[in-house]
Amino acid sequence: MKLFWVLILLAYNVSAEKFFYEQEPNNSPIDGNHFKSEQTILGDMQGKDQDMFIWNVSDGDADFQWNIEFEGLPGKLTRLDLMQVEFTEDGSGVTKVDTIFSMSSPDGSVPLQTNNLVVTPGKYYIGLSYAGGQSKPSASPLFGDIGLEDMESEIQQENNQIDSIEVKEQDFYKIRITKGYKINQARIKEDKNSKESPYSLRADSTVGIYFFNKSLWLDFKINEKQTNQVWKVHGQSELGKPLTLKLYDSANNLLASHQSDKRGTFYLSDLKLSVGSYLLELISQDSSTAIIEVANTGEFVSGNEAEPNNKLKIANQIKIGEAITGRLSDNRDEDYFIFEVDEELSHKQLKLSVVNDNKENLRFCLWDDNQKRLKCNDTKEDIILDNLSLSTGSYFISLSRSANEAPYSVNVADVGPRNPIMETEPNDSFPQAVAMNEKRLVKGTTVGNEYDFYKFDVDDSDRMWTIQAVGTNLDRLMIYNARGDAIQRATNQAKSNRLKLSNLILSPGEHVVSLNGTDSKYVLRVFPAGKIDESLEREPNDSDIQATALNIGETKKGLLADANDVDLYHFRINGEQGLHLKIQPPADGALSYQLDREGVRVGRKVSQKGEAVEFKGLLKPGEYQIRIQPHRDLSDDLYEVSLKTYDAYTCIEDCEPNDNPYQANNMSGVSVVKGQSGTHDDYDWYFLPESEVQRKVTFVDKVGNNINGIVGFTDYGKTSLVTERNSKEQLIDFTIPVNKAGYFRIQVSKSDYEFDIKIDNQPVQQQIISADVSLSVSGLPEKIKAFSPESQRLKGQIMVENKGHEIVDVHLKIHTGDYRWITDISTDELQLQPGETKQIPISILTPAELIDTIITRIVFVAETKGVVVKQYSHEIKADTNAELVNPEEFWGVQKPLLGGINVAAHSMGAKRTEEDIAMNVSSVGYGFDELFDNMTALNSGLKYRGGRKTEKDIVTIEFAGNKPVDVVGTILNPLSGGSSYKYLKDFELHLSLDGVNFQNVLQGSLQPVGAEQSFVLSQPYKARFARLYMINSQDDIVKTNLSLGEWKVIAAPDTVFDSFNIASPNHGGFVVWSKPQISGDWDKPILTEELEHASARSRSNDDWQWVIGFHNQRAAFIEKIQWLPSQADTGNRSNVEPMKSVKVFVSSSSNVGPWQLVADEKLDTDKSLKEITFEKPVWARYVKFVTDNVKISNYAYFPETIRILEKQVGSDYQSILGEWGELSHQALYEKLNPANKLTVKDERQNHSKNTAFDISQVKTTKGQVQLEYAD
């Protein structure tokens, strides 16, 4: 799970930060974890553990300064040692360890850091260890010192209960190693540096220096203007190499000296220097490096500020514990102060106070040494930060923006040891989040309206967590991912003293939480709350890409305790399916939901408090999203959302979806309209088809609804109908014009509605059709193999019995929950005598690679006179542990079409008829030719314009050649521009021999899915022309913006065609790679028929070679290769050489071999076609050409065209250009040479290192790996 944590962090971190997680064992310098360059090291220590890391510093790394930041274990004393280590000759033991420096974190709450380190190429060893710790979080009263005494007894008891929960203490640490500024080396010559000839330094400029000898001499000058300033000479020596700094005046008097500390830091500060030259002597070791700067610093002040101090560089230095008074004169005045925090102070709590004497508006800011703003306040009041905890370094205070004169005093005081239970500042932003103590408990306050950020670690991956804040004036509680995005929040709508985030499922690792309040006093705690409930939603799930998957048959639980929260779920169905969505809010909560299909609303309802809302309807294939939000009544309890199958084919009342006019229920022959609307904020739509006569339709209310909630339209809800309302008799009349359909929208005041329907004042006589028929299915399995590369053939029987006393005619239909499942029924029309039973064999072919746990529902329907009288459903689950059922090779296209050529493709020579081109002009639509280009993509293909004036929407194509072909089927792919609601739905295929007289050979319907869908004709039909009639779109609207991506017409697989040049780009041929890289676009012209005279210049002695691949990387049976030499006129150019020979290799495996040599030919110097014919055709997925190179810098002309011809297509060979499945790499080669398959169940159980299967005694082994397992 540790690795998972690292991956989570990497996925969400938007910076360039690199993470490295410790790998055990790493307890000593011998087995330490190696790393290099910038890294953030993440690790944990438990028991007697200690960790070692080896920092490999390169020559390039040594050109930079380096920074180390260290966060120790929460609540424990954690120590980092940076060491140099010497080993025995064989490297098996350690002979010497030198600790360069150490960093000790008493409780992990404040990061420790050391900056501007100078390193040398080689290895540094970083050791981590810890002890019991110095923190005592229970030493302070839980509430007394932040003024929550009135809540203490209640919450103290609750916290005692939380303390009793067994929870693993936080044991994570973090080491961040970052690259600083590049070291600009001073140009000091070895033989030219001496006391008499020093190197001159410029003020405020850091330089790198290299010790050729043990001492180095530098100088700098002070002029008249600089005598009032305070100076500091400081720098950093190379780690592990001490340095002594000495300062002399111009008379050679020693003024001061300083020895570098263990981290290499050296300095002489608080220097007040008179006009003149000053000499610096630096004494170190040979061949070492250091950096040095002579810096103009702010003056140390005592009592009053010293002007000027209006810039960071000249900030007044203040001593800890001494108050400084000052004055802002106006809005343009700024005052800066600087103070230092050493390692001792970094373990203390500091109090920073600014007394604003006149209570004038001013801005206070606290900055770090890198001028990064840590905290800012605009206020008239005093500034009191009594809980500052700062890591080592320099810090700046700025005061500004006062419109009037503003006297003030500033003080930074040491107030003693830090209490790890108390909040520490600064913690106002995500990057400043402060580590919580080992109990994940903190007490704090907010000043004005502010956010406090904290971080904590989790290592119990099987638990849920609760984050709770108790206190005054709390506004918002939020938890974030590693990128800084809030993933869940609780808002204090009820103005209570408690905010809570419950049932959190947190991945192991670091998490950040923030609490927002206004002058708040609070206790914040994070604690475990039981084992993970796998049915719980996973936050965040409030965006499209983060929506939680909800599979059919599943129930999920979620929490919507914040008014602005939203939970998104998604599911996909691959076939028309009846589904039942149910959302049960908690007893004291109310919710609303919206169900969308690809951005279009399908259903929406609002619940009352504690009331379940449901959707039951027949849904089309596609991607669906469920959006759930709180509605008025918030609750801290969980809601439930479930998705189940539903017998939708027998629905006769309020059949969802019917939320818009395009989904309206047909009212034809219906005497009563009933359903639910009203309080659920739901629309229900109904329609009557168009008629040649005008009609008056009357709705008569039966349950006391407001009839004003019914509205009538024509034109899909765009034009209102003439309406008459009679409130007294509770009825409403609508007049539907001639040749218009009527649409009726119902949204009434009560949840239930019921209306009697009259047409032209006459009650509708609804015909009741029924039949006493039983329906059942046997033989189909309940489970089939998941992730099988093969299809599975399922066989069974349908039993239909007539239990009545009259003859019944029954029509059988089979609906699958996945359009890819192909059903085959021996007969679908039955006539049953009274008491007669018939059994009808059926078979179902599944697709390959079914996802584990997916359940596919198959619905068998019996109809009489177009009315469903019985239905039976059977569910089949894909399971990795199930047996393979009747495996068959999977092709993705129906078998009668397998290998057949698409004779409608432009690449085959087909073309649209002149009549078609004249009819389908730009005002009708566009993209007609894209139907025949063998490509589909979003925003491509044919798109008809809405409102076009065409009588019929047809496209006509003429096949290549002048001979008829046997057409066996058609393939259409809806993937195109626009919404799937605009994809073509119903169509007809017409064929013709002469282009004039067409025969309707197929009526079909497409699923709204952007994938190839194949249709087989009842018999082959000879034809030279094909015409596609496009009737309507998926939303059943005529003359809408209908679209279609691809239309193929498939000839019988045994149809004879001449050999195809499969190297042609028109047929999918392409150059895969060349070696060496050759300039220019020579690889494109050598496959085309144009004479483009491609040439290239030789840049090496290596042979020229290139590899050609074919359509969808399929393997073809090739007979010959044609090489047309360059036809360029090279004249008398001496730097042009001909290609003298070519070797041809083939591979049926990959574009890098293994290769088989099939030809080695000399090339003639003339320009005639060279033809290489094989004695026997050879299988090739890739063909490699190798030619001798020419002299370096000379040019060679490549062939104008290379043609690779496969075997002639006919009864014994089908082309790779035939239909073998959309984008499939398989073709006839795989059909004739099926891959070896695992025919017996694998009993080896070699799922771990300890149970590895011994392959030393076998030549080959076969197996199958699954998710969550490995062999």
C-alpha cells in the first residue's frame, strides 16, 4: 500500500517534485537506498527501525547550492545525520563514519531546514533514527486555555472515547532535497592569488571560490556612502571541510575571525566599517569549494527603528525579546525588520506582537528568507501571533499602507517550549499546513476570518476516518488531495458548534485538512471510525472524470452533509435495457437527482424528507451519469443509491424516460393516462401521431389535480396548441391541426395523476389484448469466463406454452443488454393450439474480453398482435473463475461477412453517382464522401443539416468495375459529429444492377453506439449500385441533424478480385521506420504512384533500410514486389550514386523481426520496372528493404514506387483489406494459424515468488494472468 500512496501523490501533484519511497531493508550504509538529484524522500519508522539513504552527487550537481528540509515523526524525537562513510576493500563492512552534521526534530510539527549547502561529487549518507519523543499532548487542559470551558465536559467525554480507539500512531517522515542557486565561480588564477594580489569582491554578490592551496585571499572596499551601513561577510564551505575566515583592515590588523560550523556556515556580522580597503583570508583544505558574499544588511536596532529601512535588503535587525518602536508617516512609507531563528529557537514557541498605537489602518506581513509571504493582515487592531513556530532561517516583518501617521511597536519574544497540542502559525495556506501531533489532535484559534491548515498521515488502509471540529464561530471544514483540490467539505449551515467529515476512505499517506472560522476557538481531531464499507462512495466524485462507478445490481452509500456538495455516479450499458434507479435519502434528509445520457437529461426528481425517489425505464445504450444533490433538508446520515434491472417491456403507464417531447409516450389507443409528477419536479410527456384530420383531445382529471399543469404543443414542443380549460369540470381541450402530431406535457400539483382521455368528445375505446401464455428458457449458463480472448457460444431453448382455450399467434423477440451479443433463433413466429407447448433452440455468441463481474441481462419477449403478453429474463455474469463455454474465435464481425471486401470504398474505385452528387449539395449536408474513406472519428463523417427540404435522405454509390458482385451484407458505423442522439437509427439498404431500378433488401436499426455494426442479408444479391435510405435519427426526429460515420457494402468473401497493392497508402500501407534516420519526407513518396523523385543525402556508412507495414498491421500472403526506380534526370551530377542492390526480408511477427530473407537482387541502372516474384507466396506482416549506402555526402534517389502485391482474392484467399473486425490486427493468417491456447485449467498456483514454477526442465510454458494475480 505504500507504493500506492506514492502513486496517488504523483498523480495529483502538479509540480515537478520527484518522490522516492524508502525500500526496506535500508538499515545501514551497506543496504541504504540510493537516490540522486532533487528528491522528496518519503518513509516511515516503527519499532527499532532506522533508515539509511545514499545521496549520489554528480559533477553537475556540485555546481549548485543545495537545501535540505526535514519533517520528523509526529510526537517523536527524530534525528537526521548527514555522514561520510568508508568501507572495507570488499565493501562488506564499514571502517569509518564521520557525521558532518545532524538535525533533530523534537515532535515533527515544524520542518527543519538547512540551506545553501556546498557539496562535492561523490556519496553522502543520510541516516534517520528516532526515540520515544518529547511531546506530551495531554499536559495541557483540553479546552481551558482557548476559552471553551462551557463545552469541556461534553467534549472531554467524547475525546476520551476517541482515545480508547486503537489506532496506529503516525510514523511517517519526509526529507525534501532541492537544488538552489547555481554557484558562479570566481575567476581566480592559482598562481596569481596572494595577500598582495587578492581577488576583489563586489558587495551583495555571491561567488564560488576554489582552494588551490590551503589559503585564499580576497578584498573589498567601503566608500563614504557605505559607512553608515551594517555589513556581513558570510558564506558556506564544502560539507565536511572546515573553513576559517579572517578579516584585516588596510593596516593589516586582524579585526575578526570565525570558524565554520558543522553545516559549513561561516560569518562575520554587525560590521560597521570606515572608508577603506579590507582583506579577507580564508583557510581550508586543498581542492575544496566554498561560496562567500559581502552583504549590506539592516542595522541592529535597540529601542527605535533606524531609517532607512524601506527595503528588505536594509531591514532593521531586531533581537528576540527586545521591543522596537517606529512610525509610518503616510501611505507610501514602508518599514522592514529582520530577525533570525536558530536551531534552538526553532524548537520554541514565539510571540510576535505589533502594537498599533493610533489604531490606524495598516498592513502587516511576515516573510521568509526567500521573500515568500507567510502571513498578511490588513487591520486597525494590534497584531498578536502568540503561537509562532518557525524553522531555522531569516524572517522579515513589513509594515505599510497607513494613510495617516501611525506609531507602533514590534516585538518578537521567546515564550518557551512549544506545546504540540496547540496550533502553530503560520498555517494559512495549503503549502503551510502544519503537522498534527501523534494523536492527530490540535487546539487553535482564528484571527478574524481565516483558514488554518493541518496535515496528518494515515497508514490504516482498511479503516474509514472522521475529521471533526468543535468550537465557536466555525464556518467550513475541508479535506484536500495532494494537488491542493478540496475533495470533501462540510459547511456550517445550522450555525452549530460542530463540523464533521464522516466515512472518509483515505489512501495511506499524507492528507491535508483546513478549518475556516471567524475569531474561532476550536478543537480539531482526526480519528478512525470502523472498517471500510466497500459500498461507500469514494470522494472526490463531484466532477465528470471523478464520478463513482455504479454497476447494475450494486447499491452504494453516500453522504451529502453540505448544501453545496454533489455526488456523481456513472454507468454504461451496451444495449437497450430496462433499469430501476432508486435513491433513498436518510430519514431526516431530502435529495434531488438527475439522470443524464451523454449530456441530455433522461430523468429528474426531487424527494421529500425521507422519501425515496425512483426511475424505472427502458434506456438506450450509452454512458449515463447520476447527479445527486441535497434538497433543503441536510442530514449527517448516509443515503443509498441502487441500480437494478427492470422488466420495462411490459410497461403501460408513465413509461420512463419521457421527460422531453422526443421521449414522449405514445397515447394511441390509450383511454387513461396515469403516472407520477408534481412534487417530484418531474415532467411527463405524451404524444398522438399525426393525422389527416383535425382532432380535439380532452384530458379529464380524476384525482383533483390542477389542470393548468397540462400544456399542449406541436412540432416537438415548439408550437402551442389551441387550448380551452374548464376548471369547473376539471377538463382541458386541445385542438391538433391536420397532419400534425400533438405533444402533451404534464406537471401537476400532486405526486400522482390520472386523466381520462377523449378524442372528439368520445371516450377512447382501449383494446385490451391478452393471452394466457407461459414463457421460460433453459440451458443457458449463469456464469461465463471473463477476459477470454475468444467468444463463447451459449446454447439453450425457449419453451412457450399456450395455457388458454384459443389458438394464439406468438412473435418472439430477444433483447440483450449488450448489442455485441449476437442472438440466433431458429424461428420467431409461432402458432400454438390450446394446451400446446413448443421448444425453440437458440444460440447466443458473446464478444471476447468480457469484463469481470459484468452482468448481462437477456430478455425474452412474447408478443401477440404487437402487444407484450409475457417476458422472461436471464442474467449471465462474467467471472474470472468460471469455465470457458463453447469457445469460438472472436472476429468482431458476423461470420458471413468475414474477409469480404468493402466494394463501396473509394480506395477500391467506388464513386458516388452523378445523381447523388447533384442531389446532396451543401445546403442538404456535408461529409458525404467521408462515408467511403475507411475512417471514422468524432466530428467527421456525414452530417445532414436540420430542416433540409429533401423528400428522402438517400446516398447512392457505384461499385468499381463493370461487373456485378454478390453483396452479402452491410456495415455501418455511427461515430461522427454531434451527439449520439443525432446518429442514424433506422435505415434501408437498396441494391441495383443498373443504377435505376433498386430493390429493398434490408431494413435495419442501429444502436446509438460509435462502433461498427454489421447486418447480414437473407441471401446474396448481385449488384453494381447500392443506395442507403436514412429514415430518422436516434431521437426519432425526421429531418434533424442526422449523422453517420461510415457505410460499407460487403461482397461475398469468395468474390474474385485482382491482386491488391497493399503497400499503397490508399490501402493502409506505410513506412514504419528507417535506419539511419534519413532527412526529408522520402518515406511518403516511395509508396505513391506519383513521380516525385525522392532523394536523400548519405550521412554515414550504414546500410539504408526501411520497413513497410500494411493495413491495421495485418499479415498478408504476398506474391510479388515491384520496384520502379527513380525517373529523375540526374544529368552529369557527380555527387549522385544509384542504388546497386536490394535485400528483402519479411516478418510475420513484428516490425523488428525476426526476419526471413526472401530476396537478394541486383538493381539495374536503367529506369525500367524491377519485379521480384516469389516461387511461392510468403506470409508477411512487415517487409524490410536493405540497400547499400552511397559515399558519405553523396545523394541517392529512392524508387518512385514500391508495390507489394498480395495473392489474388478468391475462394482460397481473402485479402487483408477485407472485413476482419474494426481495427483488428487479425486476418486470414490468424484464421489459418490460430494462436496456441490454454486448453486445460492451470493448476500450478504459481502466484508468488515462493511458489514460482520451475521452467528449467521445459522448453515452453503457457499460462494466463488476471487482475490481482501474477505468475
